[in-house]
Amino acid sequence: MHFNPISRSRINSCSEDIYEWQATLLGPLSSPYEGGIFFISIRFPPDYPFKPPMVSWKTLILHPNIDKPRVFHPLLVTATWKFGTTVNELLQALHDMLLHPKVEEEDNYLTDVARMCVLEPERFKKEAHLMTKAHTMN
């Protein structure tokens, strides 16, 4: 398969398993994740593209839509998944999610982080940036 991912990402298939792909996403500019390099695993189900892939973040990140085992909230993918959704569109959605976290209760795993996003946005940005700096920058 050949994909044309967004300019701040890269994706590769794993030669051993056609359903397992690895993506690298650069933190969006002007976000707490700027300067970070995030490694993501994308697991396609056998009935893809009828069902969405499972996305998990291999890099530690502070975000209300990503839980501590670093699995992206599946409802955010399944609720918007359409048969024709491309990998490029999925990567764009992940990039956009970093810029604009969904903080509604049904959209997040980490309610305390979502609460911080809403009630203490500057604290959230600072803590997310510190975690990004500690875990993704050399």
C-alpha cells in the first residue's frame, strides 16, 4: 500500500504483520507537543476498512483522549469512521486531536486531564509540554 501522509508524519508497515503499522507524528506547531516526536502503532482489523484500526501511542503523552496505557479513545475513531476513511485522514485526525483535545466527558479517558484543559488551560499546556520535553526530545 502507498499512502501520502500529512507532512508532519511518516508511516511504515511492519514486514512481519500486514495488519500492524508504525507511524511517527511530529507534535503540532504552537501546541504543548511542539518539538515532540510521537511513535504510534496502528493495528488494522482483518475486516478493515469496514472497521476502524486500533491506535495506540508508544510515546508517553499527557492528553485527555489518550489513556495511561496510551490507547487512543476508540469512540473518537469509531464514531467518525467511514468506509472510505484513509490512513492519511486518520493521521490528520490524530494531529488535529493534539491541537484541539476533546474534553467532553464521553470523549476522554482521563477526566482529571480534561478538567485541567478546561479549568486550568495554562497549567495543562505547561504540564503537557514538560512531559513532551521529558519523553520525546533529545
